[in-house]
Amino acid sequence: MDAQQQTPPGTTAAMHPVPDHGEQSYRGSGRLAGKVAVITGADSGIGRAVAIAFAREGADVVVGYLEEHEDARETARWVTEARRRVELVPGDLQDPAQCRALIARTLEVFGRIDILVNNAAFQMVRQSLDDIPDEEWRRTFATNIDAIFHLCKAAVPHMPPGSSIVNTSSVNVDKAPATLLPYSATKAAIANLTGSLGQLLADKGIRVNCVAPGPIWTPLIPSTMPPEQLEKFGQSTPMKRPGQPAEVAPVFVFLASDLASYVTGALYPVTGGTPML
């Protein structure tokens, strides 16, 4: 990857190379036909790839995102091209009221929720503890873990048996790099929340799982990492490269579908070969 820098949250169009979200490669087979999926952070990156895959599998999609309107409209275009309905809902999920509003809008437009993908995240690379502002610590936890609690609490009463919640964790659950202290802490919390919530909701027939990506090429990377680190991004994996969003999305499809009917409370690594045991 070339040295490059963006201001958070970053945009897809400014990235070089532009990530692969499966626009030209993903082929659906009706695994999510008739479902309604809420996907946070679906304007770009992993979220966009999941939205494209879900739509091609037959799901209508609600795109939750912060403020990247151009990216969100591009995601919507791909969902529409798959002949599925799409609703764009901007807003900051740090605010519990916005989490509830996202679910309320979904019910207003589609009348149901079958899949909730908690994918929106924030990170910043910091070289020391003193470099982490108090507000940044709070923002990371509010976006990455608090929002999942509020979204699940709002959505679960409206999710029928057979529904699925899929959370985005990280390889950093195991690796915990020193320079991503708040982010790594939240991703470990997501893994544990997934395990607990999977047990808690099992008797309702709602499954809860998480995906743990390794280094994936998304706008989060050039907007939160120093440019000099990008040339080596992903090279520490056994595959010696970063992953593309399109390489993560199929795992979300599996966990959201009936193929995973006996899977809950689990963590699925997509790490380019870095083991999570």
C-alpha cells in the first residue's frame, strides 16, 4: 500500500488502491432471501462488502453510517442493482438515542429485523499512554462496544426466532498491539459480549456470533494510521498481504444464514493465517 493519509473517518474514493468489496466477484444464491438486515458502518470497507453480499443473497439492507454520504450512496447503488430495497440512516452511534432511532427507522420502513451486523468502529494509533486523550478513549468505547449494547437492546424484542446478530471483533483480541490500546480493549470486549449474549438469547432462537478480521484494507486504515506504516500493512501475516473487504463478507453471510443454525457465541477469524486458538 502506498503512503497516504486521510482525516477520520476517511472515504473510499481517496484510497489508492481502492478496496475490493466484491462488486464484480460476489455471486449470491438466495441464502438470505426475504430477510431485513441492519448493518452499521455499511458505507465503506467491510460493511459495504457485507451489504453487497447480503443484497445479492436476497436481503433488504439498512445502511447505518456516520457522515460519509457519498460512500453510503455508493453502497446503496450496489444494493439497488441487486434489486433489493435499501435505506440510508446517518447518525453518530455514540449516542444511545441514535442507536434506538436506527432500529426504529428500520421497523418503520421494513416492519421487521432479521439480521443485525454491528460493524461500525473507531480507532487511532497512539505511541504512548499520555498520547491518548480522554475524549478519544470515551469515543472508542462508545462507538465500538457501547453502541452494540444499545443496538441489541433495541433490536432483540423485534427479532423473530432464527434471527442472527453478527459483531465485528478483531485479531487484536489476541495480539493487543501497544499502539491500539483503546481499540484492542473494545474488540476483546466485543468477543466476550458475543459469548455471553449468545447464551442469553439462545432460548429466543436468536444466534450471536462475531468475526475477527486481521489487517483489512478499509478507509479506517489510512485515516487512523501514520502514512509510513502503510507500506508494511498486512505484511506481518503468514499470507504477507492485507485482506480485502470482499474476503471477509462471506463469513458474515454464513453466520447470518441458516447454514449456521447451530452456531452461536462463536468467534470466526479472518486473519490471513494469523492463528487465533
